[in-house]
Amino acid sequence: MLYVLVLFIRPFEQFVPELMELRPVLILWVLTFVLTLRDASKVQWGAAESQHYWLLGGLALIVLASTFFNGGFSSLGDGLGEYSTPAMLFALTCMNVTTTERYRKTAMLFLFCILVLCLESLYGYHTGWQADKLVIPQMARENVIVPKDLPAAPADDTSGALIWRIRSVGFLSDPNDFAQSIIVVSPWLLMLGYSNRRAVQRILMVLPLLVCAGYTLMLTHSRGGILGTAAAGLFVVKMYVSPSNFVRLLLVGGLAAALSMGGLGGDRAMSSKEQSASERIDAWNDGLMMLKGNPLLGVGYGNFTEHHHRTAHNSFVLCFAETGLAGYSLWLGMIIIAIKSLNRVIACSEPGSVSSHYAGLLRASIVGFLVCAWFLSRTFVPTLYLLLAMAVCLLYTTRKAHPLTPHPSPTLVRLHEPVLWWWTTLQAVAVTLVLVSVFIRTATM
């Protein structure tokens, strides 16, 4: 848990940067890994099954192979170094989160980290404290005249010439990444209200934190965040309404999200005709060309910008362009297993149970992340791998709480059946490739 705290809040990087030369995060990672290995055998190596580690290790080999065949030995260190952080976070989470209580503590810790970062960024926005690190100014429109004397606090700027976008630190230093992480943890606020307290007490507990997260999200001015919020919100609502009502809400929510994009995104209205969207479509098209030229291993991990002047701005495109169909299939396979694991928990648990409630909230978080990821190059960020590991852990703890009996019910048998992924993954590969092609053709018509 200390490693997760340091990974997200970055206390050394923020407050004692002179210690970064000593590699404190790496030291903490090694210490955590050694202690975890010491205790892992006691819990049969944790929540993950062999197929999870095969997928994780296989993707690591693909990353190394794609890097080697496209850049030689000199590039292997960079590829392995960047992939090792999310991969080891997945492994450490699976080996440590082996009870429902540990799952809840992990979720609450992640939520705490993001809320602390929200408060920090809001403080910088309103006071000017570390504004150069926590806020990014962008031109509100072309040919705008920026005043020479801007206030120290971005919140005090009334010129309208700049859009001040809140961000955070570390791998959340991009406003879109920060928005994505806020969307991920926001459903977990309902875990705080899931107790024996009265409804008024639960609302008073959750509402201020939700307002804080929502206000910060608004100040990121993330357009992809609008869609991610709508998607995560709909899946949270899905937990409490009937399927027929959910379909109606899905239609209404989609319309509302489309109508609100311009307003919530500030002056950064979303349109496939604007320059940034056009450049994004060009990057997706070049990503498909990279896949056609190197279908098995791609152009090499981290090499997308060697073939295009900007990044893909799509995690799916980035994955198949850099690691080919081999890496893309394994990456999607990990996501498919996570979602199917959560669906299994929901289907096989009593309605309203803790495990069902947690699974529904985590599914909403993953959906929100993936919707944002459609517009961001975040294939290998730690956030995704933490979410995938938590899904594996939740299925494990649910099975542990409901072991097989000599005469199990059909529901119990289904709960303990292996989670099959390969056929669904092949379908997902085909569907996403077609979807990218449709986006490109529609935008260029």
C-alpha cells in the first residue's frame, strides 16, 4: 500500500527532489517485491491464476521482441524499464490483495491518493502555488492577444485569452490523464456510503468528496473525460435500475453527453472537423498503416512517434501499431478477463451483496477508463494494470468466500469455472480494428 501511495502522490518528486538521485521509488519497489515474494507462497501466490501471469509475461516478451527487432539491443532497456512498472504493480496487487477487506483498503487508498491530488491541484489553481507544475495554460482561440500581466493565481485570470487546465504530478501530469484517474475512482465514493449508516449520513459523507472530484474534473477541460464520465455514470446507474430502464437511460445519457461536450469542455468543443481532431484521425490512419506493414510485432514499443509526428491519441491504436497483433491480442485479453471476471461475480453473487456492489463499481471504473483511453495514448499506464489486478482479486475473494461444496448449486459451479478469454478477445480485436477504420472513414468523408 505504501508503494501505491508513493507511485501516485509522488512525495519525493514533489517535496524532496534532491533525493530522486538515490532512486527511492525503485528501492521501495524492490523492498515491496521481496517482502511480497516471502509471503506469497502462504497464499498460493495470490489471486492471479496461471493464465493471468502467462498473459502478463507474454506481453512483456512481445514488448521486448518488438523493441529488439525494430531498435536492436540498445532499446531493450527502455522498453523493459517502462513496462516493468505497470506489470509489477499488477503482480504485487494480485499477490497481496487476497481478502475482501484488503480489496476495500486498496480501493480506498487509490481514492484517497486521487482526492489528495485533486485538493493539491485546486489549491494551486486558486492560489498560484506551484502553478507552473499543476496548471497548463492553453490559447482559448487562434490569434488571441494574451495580456502581459497575468495574475499569479490562474483562477483570478478574467481575460478569457487562456484556458487554464488543471493537472497533477508524475504520470498524471497531463490534464487528460488526471481526468481519467478522477473518473476511475469517483464510483468508489459509493463504497464509503455502503454501510449501515442512515441515508442522510451517507449523503453528507459522499457529497463533498464528489463535488471536489467533479470540480477538479471540470477544470481539466478534458473532452474525453466528458464521455468517460457519462460511460462510468451509466454503468453505476445500471446497478440500480432494470435492464429496460437502463436502455432508456443509455439513450438519454448519450444524447446528454453529446449536447454537453461543448459546455463542459470549455472552449475546447469536440468536433471531427477541428484541427486537433483531424490530426488525431491522421495518427489513427498511420497506426493502421504501421500494423499493415508490421502485422505480427508492430513497429516496436515506444516507436510510434518515429513514424508519425505525434502520438496516437488512442490506446488501442498505439498498442496494435507498436506491438502488432500479437501484443494487441494479449493486452486486450487481460482487459477481457477482467471484465468477464467482474460479470461473473455480479451474476453469481446475491443482489445487493458486498461483492456484487464492489464488482459493479469496479466495472464502471474500467468502462470509464477505456472510454477515455479511446482518445488517449495510455496503453501501459499503472492505473489500468491496477484496475485489471483488482478485478482478478475480486473474483478470487468471492470464490474464497463461497467455496465449492460436495453438491454445489449451478450458480456456485459457474462462479468457480475458468474464465475463458481467447474467443472473446479475437472478437474484440476484430471489432476494435473495424471501429477505428469506421472512425477514420467517417471523419474523412
